[in-house]
Amino acid sequence: MDATDEVEMLSEVLEGVQCCEDGGCTRVTVPVLPDYELLQADIVFRLTDEYCSGRGPPEFELDKVRGLTEEDTARVLEALHEEAATLDDTMLYQLHYTAGEKFRELELPTEPCATCMEHFTDAEDVFRTPCYHYFHKPCFTYWHVVCLDTEDERVAAAPSHKAVERNEDPTWCPVCRLTVPSNTLEGLEDLIEKDRRKYKERKAQQARIDRREEERAMAEHQASTGEVALLFTALGNGASDGAVAEGEDAASLVAEKTGDCEKSAGGKTRESAKTGETKAKAGAKEQRNGNGKGRGEDEGERPG
């Protein structure tokens, strides 16, 4: 059987066979497995003059491999080359058949789930997107619920005066970002409903955690602000030397607390603390000078 007859036979027996001219020889592309199979690839033959004249095997390669690692793809291709060396007739059909058998032997994708990066152990647990990326069914249904919730939030946040059309297919592939139609998830309704409840609980839990964090940060800020106010009041009321001395210590505390407050607000803590300390000490120094001046005037008024 010559090469032309082989190509005609492939086209009659198999679906999706494509032929074209490529650099002076015929290029024949054949899907390895039907589309309903999990694993996918094309086997591409180049019918060189050497093959057409019966002087050697055709050139071939695996293209658009879906679900296999590079190492597993290389092993399948190596097995095909070994078989090609032993064939003499209907070689194209035999190589295509062997490629299909090798893929079926593997059965499961050898690439890990694109979400959790764990390997597959059960074919019933594998979900393949239309763009040929592979996920555990629970991994993808949870992602689907996240996309649905994001769409709900987008519609709810739209201004009341502006009509917003809801996207009925809001889910996209996390790998390539192509849209995954909702009808491809038919049969997974139970998983989706379970994930809806799980996502709602996690979202409520995170909201409670965020609220507690905000309350704690607010309480710390208010406590620091109150301490600073009390220290400024104590410093302003000091009149005696002892009070002034205490005011110097208070000045340091004021600077420290001021720095704490500004740190919690995201300010420049070091510069603010130094500025507060400098002003407080300057106030204490003026108060000492004023007290000393008052004592000197009192002594001058006394009779000699």
C-alpha cells in the first residue's frame, strides 16, 4: 500500500484527519484519541520522499499534548519510534493505533491539578475544561463558586441608576483565563451547592476576624491618645521645681507616647518623637527660668 492509499484509509476510518503540503512533502495530522477521552494529542506525520519510496519510516511527532508531562510524552514518542523500526505496511495506521493504546494505558493526566498541584488518583474525580486544563472536580467547583460570588458583588455594587447586565458565564479558567461555560459543569450541582455553603461560612469567618482586628487597632489607638492627653495636662499644671522636674520626665513620656500614636497611624515616628521631646524640654526650661527669676525679685524686695 502506497502513502496515498494510507492517507485515504486513515480519512475513511478516523475523524479529524487533516492533510496539507509542508516543505515539499505531505503533512498528515490525526487526533490520537476522540474528544471525549481525558487525554488528548495529535500525531503528525510528514510523508517524505524516503517514506513514499519505501526506503524508510515517516517522520512523526506528537503535537498539542494535553494532560501529560514532557517526560511521559517523550516515553510515548520513544515507544512509537521503536515500533516504527519494525513495521513495513500500513505504518501510519499502526502508529496511530499504538499511540492511542499508550495514552489509554496512562488513563489519568500525569500533570497535577492546576489548583492544588496534587496528582490525580481517580478518573471520576477529574474535570477537564474546554481549553484542556485539568482540575479535581472539588477544586474547580469551589473556584466556580468564587467566580459566581465575585459577579454577584459586581452587580450589587453598581449604581442604582445604571442598569448592569449579569454575566451568566462568569467562570474563567485559572490557567489561561478563557471562559468556562456553566453548562460544562452539568452534573456537579451537588458539589457546587456544598461549596456555596463552605464559601459562605469562610467568608463570614474572615469578616469576623477583620472586624476584631479593626476593633483592637482602634482600642490601642484610643488608649495611646488618652495617655498622651493626660501627660500634656500634667505637664501644663506643674509650677514648682519638683513639678518641673517631673515635667521633664513627663516630656520624655509624651514624646514616647506621641511616637507610638503616630506609628499606629503610619507617620514618621522618629521625627515626631524628637520634635515632641524638644518642645516639652523647652517648656520645662522656660518654666525653670521663670521660677528662678521670680525668686530673685522676691529677694530684691526684702529690706537689707
